[in-house]
Amino acid sequence: MSLTSAIFLIAFSGGLILSLVRHPAFGLYTYVAIFYLHPPDRWWGEMLPDVRWSLLAAFVTLLSLWRAEAIPGRPGWLHNNSVRLFLLFVVWFWIQLPWALAPEEHMEAGILFTKYLLLVYLIYAVVQTEEIFGNVLLAHVLGCFFLGWIVFVTPESGRLDGRFDGVGGPGIDDANSLAMQLATGLLAASALILRGSMPIRLIALAVTPFIVNGMIQTMSRGPVLGLIFGGLVMLMLTPTRFRRVYYALGVLGLLILLRMAPDTFWERLGTISATVEQPEEVDMSTQTRLALVTAQLQMTFDHPFGSGHRGTAVLSPRYLGAEHMAKTEWGEALGTRSSHNTFLTVLAEQGVIGAMLFAGLLVTAFRQLRGLKALDRTGLPEGLGTYRAAVAGCLACVLMAGMFTDFLKAEVFVWFIGLQAALYDLAARSMTAAEPAAPAAPLPPPAPTKGPRRLAGAPPARGRR
């Protein structure tokens, strides 16, 4: 066993032990770290036993909750409307199983979303304080730094058509997903820079260039738009006192991007506007995405209750020409085409009911976050206000990037749904604690008496002469 493998085992075991004997938050931190480290994709992981590391971390965290001290009067996780809608979305997944066109893939997706539902519960149950909330964001940022570091030290090992495409990890082992994950890390890092302690601010600043470089090397266009859109949403919801600092951070990020990005990055980014300005220069990738929009809308009309997970790939030969079919890296035609848009994925594969549940989930989550903005005037702690902006920005980033890639199963989206529910509870409890105590009721005046009272056993008072 290598030294790296031994260090990993010690750290992993230590995190789970701390979860059991100190606080379940250590189990959640360990879970987030495992997501990024992901031993099966690392050279040092080959020397470790074949264990479901993430599942084990989640199970130990769940066990830790049974002995952890609960906050009296804290509402359950299903009291949050966005969590309820996510639960209904998962239930609808299982209801679709009898008519799913790809039943095996649909069942796998149903199991995955059921695990995601458990993950939302764990996040809500564990994140009970502002400190834990900030630590979860820090673990996410450090994980993105780890991915950026891999890109930095092995710039050529994961190249595919000039793009870095092989960093490894569950659900992020392609250029678009990797870039989206790193974009959310940048938004979370900006929140820590605004509100974290001085050591955390310095750490967030130090790792930002590596995360930016990782995004650049992916040459992915959608996540860049997601980062911009998420940054604008974050700007609208950040506490007013931090807006000038946030503008400065935006300028700093732009300067880093201008300094580090090669010409090929800007050339590829420029093809986003070519669809409207120069249609003759639209690449085949963009043409296929446009063709898929029409095809998936027609699929929805033909299958209003959805075709099930991966239904788009099954139906694509009936709705798309051969020129739009996917190909292997050796140029061989696969005969199918998967979805490239999260919203159209839900509409075509989960049907009208699934689309309504998904849209309701998004609207509810953003309405709750927007409602927390109004609490700034009544004393909401600035730390919670900053984290509110980070959660909204990261959710918006994933959704905008999902306009160009299917990110329905992106785990980072589930993280921030759980954090949004936890933050909503944190804000409510902080405002309750900040309310001034009601003044004590005045004592009633003493009852009038006709004359002085004589104590028992005392001699009678003599009158005046």
C-alpha cells in the first residue's frame, strides 16, 4: 500500500469516528471529500479494498444522527415545501417505471434519486448552525481545488479534441460536468471570501486561480454562461454592505480569466452567438442541440406522461436524422442521441407531471431564498445573507448551464437543494432568537386599606392626646 493510500484510509476512518463520537457534521464533510477524491478513479485507489466509500460515509452519518442532540422545536425536513416537491418528483420517477422505454436505466435513475432524497435529509439534519453551513461550503471549494489541481499538474493526460475531459469522479467525468462543478465552487468561494474568517478567506482566494484554470481547460461554453448568470443572481441576493466588494471580486475574476484563458477558449466561447449572428458558422454540436429542441417537444406531445429516463435516446432515431446521431471517439455511429438540455429532459422523459413538479421545486426554492432577502432589514445575520446568495447563485448556475447539457442527475444540485432547506430553517431560528423579549406585565396596585394593620401580638396603637 502506498503512502497516499494509507493517508486516505487514516483520514477517512478519522472522519467517520469523529462523526460518531463528536458530531455528524464530520460525516458530512467526509462524504463531500469522498465525492471529489473518489478512490476508484485515482491511481492510489487501486491499492484499497473495493468499498462503497460514499455509501459508507452516508450510512455512518445517518447512524450519528440517532445519538446527536436535536434542537428542540426544530421542524422536520418535510415541513419545507421545496423538499416536499423533491420527494414527489422522486415518487413520480417510480410511478413511471411500468411504461418506461428503458426500464433498466429508469430503475437505476430511480434508485439514484432515492439516494439523493436521503442525502437531502442528511444535509438538512446535519446543517443546524451557520458554522457547519460555512464548513460544508469550504469542503465543496476545497474539492473543486483538488479537481483544478489535477488539471494543473496533468494538463495533457485528459485531453480530448483539445478539451480536458478525464478528471474522474461520479457524474463529473466529462468536460461539461466538470466545468459546471467548478463554476459552483467559484461562487461558493466568493461567499467565503466575503464572510469567512481571515484564514478561510485566504484559502478561498488562494485556490480560486486553480479552479478558474480548470474551467478554462474544459473549453466548455454552457458553464461559463452559468457562472455569469449565477454571479448576477448572487449579486442581487447578497447583503447590500457587500455589494461593492462583490463587484471588486467580479473584476478580479475577469482579470484572472483574461490572463489565463488562451485564444482557443475565446474562439469556442464566441460560437455561442454564432447561432443568431452567423448561422453559417454554427458547429454540428449546436445544430444537434437545436434539432433536439424540436424533437423533444414532439416527444412530449406523443408521450405526455413521459417516456422514462433515457427515453430521449430510445426515441431519437424516430425524430432525428442520421447526421445528428452520436458517434464514438473513433467516429463510429451509435444510432442514438441523448438529451442536451435539463428542462427538455424532464419534459420529454418525466412528462408534463414531472415537469410541473420540477418547475414547482425550482420556483419554491427561489421564492424562499428571495423571501429571506427581505429579512435583511429586520436583522438577519450577514453570514446567513451571504450564504443565501451563494445557494441561489449555485442553483442558478446549474440551471443555466443545464440549458446546454443534461444536468438532471448532477449531485451538486441536490446538495444545494438540501442546503437551501437548511438555510431557510436557520434564518427562521435566528430571527426568532433576535426578537426582543416581551416586557413583564406591571404588578397590580396594592389593595386599599381603611387603616394601618396591626401585627399579630403587637400592642394596640395609642391615639394622640
